[in-house]
Amino acid sequence: MNEPLGPSSLGEILDRTAQFYRSRFLVFLGISVLPTGLVLALACILGLVAAWWGASGAHSVSSETGFALVGIFIFAIALIATPIYLAATALATAAMSHAVSLVYLGGTTTIRSAYKSVWRLRGRFMGLYLLQAVFVGVVPIAGWIALIFLAAGATALAKKAGMGSSADVLLGAMMFLVMIPLFGYAVWMLLRCSLAFPACVVEQRKVWLSLKRSFHLSQGTKGRIFLLFLLVAALGWLLSMAVTIPLTILLALIPGINNPQHAQMVGVLMLLIVYAASFAVQSLVKPIYGIALVLFYFDQRIRKEGFDIEWMMQQAGMAPAVNPEPQPVPEPAPWLPVEPGHSEALPIPVVAEVPANPEAQSGELPLAGES
């Protein structure tokens, strides 16, 4: 990006996101395809197995044995695929942050170089993604399950006390009232953690420090990030409908497709169409999230820390450059204890000599570090 850095409104961030995505469509799409491609391949395997089972496999064993075999197969696939998908998603998110950061600062990147740059610290990025999943998903789900057991116990006691059907109404009301704060917590925590990956990639921070950095930078911009999520979710839904409906109509127009003998095959094809459309839309939409969140990260650094001035000084040779590559970059500066009246600790500025960036010869510019 050759434009001067400065604070941006939500509209400007969305416009710049569209510009980045349009100018390097294949690069950003290629980075986001990895996790969605793995899920699509898994869905195709499950669909083929289901079709084979319905055609011949189910007739060779009893129904009880069939259910047991299907359950074991699904559990084995989930046990193998879940960690692979989480690892692929973490690497794709980190690679997207790295690629967008280079483009934002005027550099160039490729799919291979983006993944290669984050591969050395893959464990850190996987740990960050897992911790985000715990905060955003596991904690509210665990709270929901615990409250269900408590509410079920309270309902049983109410029925023993003679409340009868009113106990079921009370249980439903309690579940609804509990669901609202849990959902609100999940959204709030998602917004607080949304800038953790850019901080981890650009500033080379460890997992917990990256989350703390995201908590700090997201202050004052959660509403804008929430609007971004809503807009991209609406766009994804519209794209999914635009892909699924025409494919469904074309499938219905195939001669003989409505024959009762083909009912099971039609069901499998419909399921594959829906999954394929969903994953194609995810591959197209995910780069929008990745690009926009990195732009929000730099915008918050400009607003809170004067990153635009720091970058101009670095370009003029008045500040030390920081190597964006994971391996040679020194550890982040230690953090001072929180002083009274301050919500966040301040980093100690450290000026260190950094080995020359081997990628500088290829035209990629270094990323700015924490001042």
C-alpha cells in the first residue's frame, strides 16, 4: 500500500478490504482454501460412505450392528479430522495475517511464502487458536450444560412439590433467560480476541501476550468489528443462497431424477450440493474477515500508539527496523506492572540489533514492531 497511513473509518476499512481482496484475489483465496478444502474432502468421503452403505452395506448386517458401525466410523473420523482442521485453520489465519500485513506496508507475498513464514511458529499459532476457541466456545457451552443440569434438578424438585406442568414452563423460561447472557458473553469475547492473530504475527508475541494485546487494542472499536461480522455474515448467506438455489433447480430438471428408486441418491446429491456450496462460500468470505481484522489492528495502533509516525520514522531511517520473520526476531519487550489508574501495562521500549531480513532482497518490506 502506497497511501499514507492514518486513522480510518469503518467505510474506509471496508473499501480498502475490497481493494486488497480484488488486487490479490488468488493469493488470499489460496490461503483460505486449506481448512475449508479439508472439510469439503471429509464431507465428500462421508457422503460416499453413506451412499455405499445405503446401497449395499446396510443389507449385509443387522440394524443394531449397522448403527454401531456407523457410530464408530463417525467417531473415528471426528477424532482424526478435528485436530487436523484446527491446526489448518490456525495456520491459515496466521498466514492470512502475515500476507495482509506485508501488503498493507507496501510489500508483496505469495501463498507459499505466507505459509512458510508462519510454519516455524506453528505451535504458537495453534495454541492461540485453541485458547480462543476455549474462551469463545468451550466456556459458554460448559456453562450451558452445567445450567441445564441445575435447571433439570430444580424442575424435578418442583414437580415433587406439586407444581406439575408449570415446572416445565419454568424450565423453558430459565433456559431462555440463561441463553441470552451466554450468547452475549461469546460475542463479547469473540470481539475482544479478534485482533490476537495480527498481534501475534506482526509483533511476534507469545499466546497470552497476544490475547492481552488484543484485549487492549479492541477497546473502542468492538462496535465496528461487530458490524463487520454482521455484514460479512449477511454476505455469506446471500452468496450461499445464490449458489444453492440454482444448483437445486438444475438437479430437479434432470430426467428421471424424481423416480422413487432414485430417492436416496437424490438425497445424497442434495446434501453434497449444500455442503459444497457452503464450503465454497466460506472460502470466498474468510479472506474478508482476515483482511479487515488486520486493517482494524493497524488502525487501532495508529489511533492509540501513533504507528503511522513510527512507520514514517522507520522508513526515513530514524528508527530501527524489525524483522517480520518468526525465527530471528527477538522476544517482545518485558511488561511493566500495571500502574494505578491505568487499565493496561506499558511495554518497555527496547532497541535491539536485528539480523538482516533475508526476504528484503525479494521485495518484501519488514513489518513494524512494537515501539
